[in-house]
Amino acid sequence: MWAAMVTAIVVVAGARAAAGETHRWTVAAYLSGDGDLRATAERYMATVAAGANQPGWAAAVQIDKTGEDGQCGAGRHAWTWSEGQRWLRSDSVPGSEGGVNMGARETLAGFLQWVRQQAPAERYALIVMGHGTGLTGWSGDVTRGLTSSGVALDTSAGGDCLSVSELAGGIEDGFERPGEPGLDALFLDCCYGSSLEVAYELRGGVRYMTAVPGELPNPGLPWQEILSRAGRQEAAGGRELVRICLQVVAEHNRGQDRPASVTGIDLGALGRASERIGSFVRLAETCMPEMAPAITLAHSQAATWGSQRELCDAAGLLAGIAEHAGERGVALAAQAAAEAVQASVIGRVGELSDRCRGMGVFFPGKLTDLPDGYDGEAYSFTGASGWRSFLGSYLGRLHELLQRTAQYEETEGGV
């Protein structure tokens, strides 16, 4: 399929056939195409290869897909430039004879190391395409066989999923730059990726990213046009590449029955956002009995989404709390947190609703206990900002009120 969409290439295998050159950009795509995403993964490979078909740009793909015979196979392909010619190198994935687990940190790291060897560049971008399962694995349509939550669900590996911490670790291992961003831009082409928890986890290895708040309609984003335009406009950095992505998606959405909703995020701004949220949380927890009604009202007015409405628009929620809080200090802290969250949003296209500002945060859509998987081990944001503690205090207050109500009704009923 992709062969018809690229031109002037020399196909090589085995040892590298040319010394190559350092490209301005290398766009890597990590495509988990098991099951119903096989055609989408193939389309992504074709459009990424075609979009990067311009001097100075390289493309590299690892694709894992289920064949017509039901067997899974994985391969790597790199399109590079050397001495005015475009070269295509195709390799098998090490260990693929027994199946490749796209949900493993080491699989992603190995691919990125291969990318750096085969397609060296001044700047790197990474597209991750697969089923996103939400922060706690609650996405009802893909949880069959699910063993963890995150992105790039691999059904052939027992339902393993590349968790956000594994994604962050794979990027760090792949670029071998601890504490320094190796990626100028990351594009999470999966459902439920635009959240504070996800973005905060990735801030150490990525400068800018796009992600989808809710569901990403098939067939995904128009990568051939995104990359072609980025080349024509000589995108100089990750922020510009993200802006071009948003522009093209906005144009592509016109006339679509299911337009894509995508958010661009500056990950360097998330440290401040977490600090501001932490300041609000500490104040709110000191007066939770008084704050709980304002939080409930703000949540009812904010945009929510997810298979169980477990994601809530973060800036909208905090701004609503600021509006309804009776205590001035808490209100000011909530407003500062809302503004800090919004400052991290480069832009957004598409609408989950007219109240969505682009980035979600976990907030149970019904009165329940916090899931075990929502903790500091999975998402460091929960501890750094105190958000899990805040949710626990709030839900604890609601449980307390329900118990009091039940006791009162029991007492009244016995009179």
C-alpha cells in the first residue's frame, strides 16, 4: 500500500547501504495494529511515509498487526535520504518470531534506539497509534482481556497495554537522555490521552504533544497532509509542528460526521500547573465539609467524558470551584490553578462539548471508591499535586453525608 505513495527510493536490507545524513526531522510511528486496527495501522504507515517524502525529512515505523491468517507479525521500516536519494530499509523486529509485545517499555525503547541509528536527525517526533484504555482501564469497548491501562493495547500479548509510565520510560531509554527531553513532539493517536495525569508523566522526555480527550474516530489523523505542510513551512520545532497538526486537523474536520478532537500541550508548563493545583488542594482539604457542595456543583457544570464519565475538564472544574467557593483564599487558589492548567494548552480543535477546554483530569462520575490503579506508582501527578488525596477527602465527605442521611431516615422511620 505504501509503495505507491513514495517516490525515488532505493530498497535495502541487512547492513545499512549508505552512510546517510542527519535529517532536520525524523518522524517515528509506533503502530499497534492488532485486531480491528490493522487497516488503520497500514494507513498510518503509508501516510507517514508519504508525508515525509521530502529532503531533510526521514520516517521510521514499527508496525505490529494481525494478518489474514490470524497470526501476528511485526516489522520495522525507515525512509531516509542520502546523496540526493531516498532509501528504504526494512528489518524484522528482534524476537518477533515469538510475537512482539507493543505494550512493553523495552519494545518501544528498542524501536527508538533503532530509529536513532537508522535515521539520525536534529529533531525527533513520535506518533503512537493504538487503542487507549483510559486512566484506569475503564474504556468498556477494549477492556476484554485488559491487564493494565494506558496506550497501544496489544491484544496478542494477553491484553497488555503500554502504560503511561512505560511510555515515558521507553522514551527515556530510547534516547538515553535522563532528565532531558529526547522528543520535540509526541502525538498520542489513541483515545483518552489528553489528561493532566498523562501529560505530567511525559514531561521529562517530551517538549510538546498532542492528545485526544475522548475517542479518536477511525481512521485517525491526516498525517500525509500534516507532515507535507510541516515540510513546506519548514517547521523549526515541536511547538510549531504541533500547531501545524492542529491547523490541518481543524481543516480536515470540516464536513466530517465525527470530527476529531485534539489538544496541543506544552509539557514544560505542567510543573507550574501541578504546583498551583497542590496549593489549592491543601487549602481545600482543610475545609472540605464547607467545600464539598461547591465541588459537586462545579463538577456538574464541567464537561465530562469517558466510558463511565470518569474524566472531567480540568480547567473548567477548577474555574467552577473558584466561582462557587465561599472561602476567598480557596477561590483564589482554584482560579490560579485553572489558569495554570489553561496556560499549558497550546491550542485545541474539535469539541467534546462547548464546555471542554482541552485537558481532562480523573474525577469519578459516580460515588465510588478510588480505583487501585489510580495512584502515584501509575501517575506521579496524583502525588505531586495531591489530587488523589483531594479526591479521597471529597468522596469521603460524600460517603459521610450519605451515612448520616441513612441513619436519619432509619431513625425517623422507626419513630
